[in-house]
Amino acid sequence: MRLGDWARVVQLIEQGAGNDQMLKKAYKNLGDYSAERQKWAKAAKYFSLAQDNEALVDAFYRLEDTINLEKLITVLPENSPILDLLAEKL
């Protein structure tokens, strides 16, 4: 984690070296890394695994993936502030 090799961190955690919190953090960082390089499909995959819905909305928006944006509506809690962001994007 100190070196920032998040792909290796995921590998180690999947082998039993960590917990779910660490795994989510690693996926989030891989998503951020992919987003910085404009690889939105990959970023969306990692944000989904990290359960980072706000970043996922942005990735789907940049991919112009309205189908998955609409699917997020059913997943998010009723009072989620992300719903406002989602409505704005749609």
C-alpha cells in the first residue's frame, strides 16, 4: 500500500492477507488511477467493486452509459444525495 501498487494489494487481499475495508480502498484507488488516465470503463468496474457510487455515476456519465445510470437509481437509498447528482447527469 505504501508503494501505491494497488493491483498487487488486491492480489494479496484476495489470497487472504487483508479485510474488506482494505479491498474497497484498493479498488477505489485503482478506479481513481484508471479515471486519471481516461479509462472510464475500467474505472467504472473498480468503482463498482469499491461500492463508490458517486464516482461510479461520474464514470458512467463519461461513458454516456445511461442504461447503467438508470440502474443505479434502484440501487441507491431513497434519501441519498447521489440521487441529485444522478438526476443532474441524466
